Amino acid sequence: MTVPTSEPALAGLVPTRRYGLEIILLLALSLGRSAIYSILAIADRLTRPEALNQQTSTLNPSIVPDRPWLDLTYQLAAVGFGVVPALLALYLLNRDPGDGPRTIGFDHRRPGFDAWFGTVIAAGIGIPGLGLYLAARALGINTQVQASALTDQWWTIPILILSAAENSIVEEVIMIGYLFTRFRQLNWPVVAILFTSAVMRGSYHLYQGFGGFIGNLIMGLVFGLIYLKWKRVAPLVVAHLLLDIVAFVGYSLVAPHVDWL
């Protein structure tokens, strides 16, 4: 004998199951996958004979440095495919709850506010972040981060800026806009949403060491609180973009002349 199921209860379960599976699949294709590989990377680093601060984490590596035209093609392909998970997140938000960019505040309604507020956020996080990185290296809990290993070509700085744009869009659209929206639809407590997103952000930076984890966890908490207050991802994308441009381009220009980076 089949026990009748109330339609309202069943209707409530279907979105819950769908949201959960959707979150898992999107993260498995993007930053969740990065977090798993980052955890494996830190396990590898901790079991090496060298101390963490004697190891190097390389961002933006050159793929075929002896053939600049092909290297440029590889870099453009990496940026193009890398931003697709963020586009997928926006597509999913367009379907539910609808008008994804407007829902998460990733639109052109307030360009002036987004630009100046994003700049303020970047300034407030960037200087303490550099201090935390240097302190973590001094304490032996972080690797040396080589922010750019591209060869010196006419396209080096434009590619670094595009890479910064990819990182900022993907991380803020998915970690903040998408996850906060879906978790709230799943009736998660705000504190749980905030810490889950922040811990995940820190986790996919663990390959750099524990300084990278702590710094990005704090950044995730700050960005999450700002989003909860203003309901806009755009200034967070601007802030992240500026932070990465300074890190990537600044490193490529300054690192050859100093020994403390």
C-alpha cells in the first residue's frame, strides 16, 4: 500500500535537493575542485624535507616560454575557460530566482559607488594582507609566492590584468553572490553561510601555506559581511581585481629589484 505524500511537502523537498546537487556540481567544476587540490598540495609540501618558507608557489606560470605566440594563446585560453564557471553560476541564478546579475548586485546600476567603494575595500585589505604574508613567511608557515612567472613580452601585463579579472569575477560571483543566494534559499543561518564561504575561500589558497589560508579566510569574512550589508558583488569584484593587479603586475615589476618578496 502506498502512503500518500502531501504535495506541498514534496514541492518543498524538490528545490532543496536540486539546490544541494547544483551547488556540489558547480563547486566540483570550479573552486571546490581547487580547494581539494590545494589541500593535497599542502599535504605534499608539509611532507617534504624543506620548510614551507623555503618552497615556492608560482602563480601565472609561462606554459611554453620559448614560443611567445603559443604561450599567449595558452594564457588567453586559460582565462577564457577559467571564467566559464562564473558565467554558469549567473545562468543558474537567472533561472532561479531570476535576473542573476541584478539579484547579486553584479550589474551597472551603481558604477560610481562600485568603483570608489571597491577601491576603499582594496586599500583596507591590501596593506594588512602584505604584512600578514611577510609575517607568515618569517614564521615559516607560508611559501614564497611568485605572483608572476611569465616571460617578458609585450602582452605580459595585459595577460596579468586579464588573469586578475578572471580571479575576481569567478571568486566573488561564486563564493559570495551564488553561494550566499543558494544557502539562503536553503534556509541556512547567516553565520553558517558566512563561515562556510570564508573557510572554502581560505581552503583553495592553502597551496600557498597557512598564511594564504588565514589571509583569505579573513578576506572572505570581510567580503561576506560587506555583501550582507550592501547586497552588491560588484564592489567586491573591483576590490579583488585591484588587489590582484597590484600583486601580479607589481610583483613582475618590483621582484627583480628586491629580495624580500
